[in-house]
Amino acid sequence: MPELPEVETTVRGLARFLEGERIARVAVHRPDLRRPFPPDLVQVLTGARVTTLGRRAKYGLIHTDRDRTMVFHLGMSGRWRIEPATIEKHDHLVIETGPGHVLALNDARRFGSVDLVPTDLLDTWGPFAALGPEPLGEGLTPQHLKRAFEGRIAPVKQLLLDQTIVAGLGNIYVCEALFRAKIRPDKEAGRVTLPALARLVPAIRAVLTESILAGGSTIRDYAQPSGELGYFAASGNVYGREGEACGCGGAVTRFVQGGRSTFWCPKCQK
Ligand SMILES: [Zn+2]
């Protein structure tokens, strides 16, 4: 499933082809993904100029000069194909820019979505209204987490996956950030100290930023005819490494927490 770093990398890759360009042609090849395509999508985007691109949580934002933003989510299997040699079965939305670049949104499992939202109403749009601060933005501070965790007995890992507390954090990155901050994932959130949270915030930023940089290093490939923007394999210190040695001399352990695998080192995470 594409996580925040992959969405960020996708947005940066798309920006190279879209930013400042006029959209010459839009084709929608089926009525829906997770939900129907907006009925006026082709009409609104055709002839519009893309002003900037952005990201909110795991959503990509394509802002246009028509006061509307195309918001896309990659769901489980979504990816953008850049300059595809041929249009394939799962290329559900195809955009052609003025200079003749072709971008296809491909989504075999169709858990993704495309919406058109008035740009000035994005903050209050349904899926965005309750989102917590961006993990890479200024709103995420140790004090914010301290307030959000106050009195909560739920495990800290579970609350970090709560999108109303921090937006867009997935399982892999929460495991890795807790490992770096030396916080045990099953610790009661309300008992995590401010100094520990002061380690956690930069740890969250670091794991995301490193992953974005790793994905960004492959951006140049996206300009190839078969280029794709979407999934790249994340690597970490604990995630997927059950039984391997930790630098502290302990061993990486896995347990199931809230239906998802948690990887951690019981020796150095307290
Ligand atoms: Zn360890």
C-alpha cells in the first residue's frame, strides 16, 4: 500500500510534468474507483492550468487555475504511469498536457479515489476535516502529542496510527520511529514522557524524510517510457526483521497489535 513517502514522491514526480502546464485532454475510462469519478471532472480539467501540486496525509493534490483541486488517493494499488507506451486495462484516468506528456492513473484494485474540491474549502472537505497535523509540518510538536495522549491508556503505537492525532502515518513508519526514539510500542500513551516525545517527533520526521529521499533517488527513472510513480519498497531497522539482531545486542521481536504486526526491540525500547 502506498504510504506517505510514496505519495510525496509521486507528487514531486508528477509536478515535473504538470506544474504550470495546461491540461489538453482528459479521458476517464470507467465510472468509478472506490467511489464515482466526479461527473464534471473532464469538463473542469480540460483546458485548466495546473498551478501547483501538494499533499495532505496520503492524498495528492493537483491545484488548478479554476479554483478547484483534483485530490487523488492511491488506495492499495494505485500508481501514476508516466508517458506509457500503450494505455493499459487499469489506466482509469489519462491526462495529456499541452506539451504532449501523457500521465495515466492506474489502479488494478480500485481502492483509490479521485475528487474535485473547491481549493479554498480543502481544509474542511470531509476526509480532511478531522485530520491531525502533518508529520513533516510545524504542527507536529512534542507538546501536541503530549496533549493528544493526555490520560490515554491506549498503546502509543495505536494512537500514532490515529489520523486525527497525526495525519498520514502508516504502520511501517510508526514502528521505525518508535524504535529510533527508544519507546516501547505497547506503552500507555498517557505515560510517555515529554522528553521521550521530544525524541519521537524528530524520529518520525527522519524516517519519513529518509524514505522520501530514497524514493526520490528513483525519480529520474520516472521519465522513462515505462516510468511509474507509486510503490517503492521501504527498508527499516526493525520492520520485517523479526529474529534479527538489534545494534544493542537484543533481538527484533514481532507481535500483533490492533490487527497489525508490530516490530520492536524489547531490550532498547522502554
Ligand atoms: Zn535494541
